[in-house]
Amino acid sequence: MTQAIDGLQTRLRTRRGALVDSNVPLDIATNDPNWGDWSVRALAEVAEHTTVIINPTPLYQRESFPWETAFLGRKSSLLDRRQGGSRTSRLPDFYIGAHAAIERLALYWEELLRFR
């Protein structure tokens, strides 16, 4: 994979993280024909070397996981494994699904919808 950002490691040497404009994840989420591939490579590159900080955007609302999410997510993951589910780590997927269930949120994420 070719680098998306020239001299990234040098530029990050004295920084505590990298502020990524909200357009980058939006390019990825919308599979933007002009910027989608570059945004995927750039975000992966930055995340490999430092903390990614994303500025707020009015399109998204950030919410913390409720405490109940950890319990339900872990229980669901254990049940899935006992029933022969994948041995790869899908625990974050179960946490997201548990968060949606507890908070009564619609869930439109292809990766999770495959496992219903």
C-alpha cells in the first residue's frame, strides 16, 4: 500500500496526536469516488502511528456506552461462541449491538446485521 501522507512520521514526532477533519471518515462512510481511497489510507496510516482525534461534526452525536452495554455485549459474545460462532474477536461488534439494544437505537451496520 502506498503512503497517503508524505513524511508523516517526521511530522508526528513532536505531536501528541493527529486531528483528522470529519470529512475523512465521511469520505470513507460514503465511499466518496474522489477521496474515499485516499481517506482510508490516510486514516489507517495516522492511526498506526499516533492517537486519532476527530473534530466534532453536526452529522454525528457521540454517546458513551451505558454500563449495561458491557454486560450484555459480553454475555452475547459468550453465547455466540458457545453456539459455534467465530473465534475471531468480534466483541466490539457485540458492544455496539448491545448499546443499540439498551438505548433502543436503530442499527444500520452491515457487519452486525449479517449476524442477526
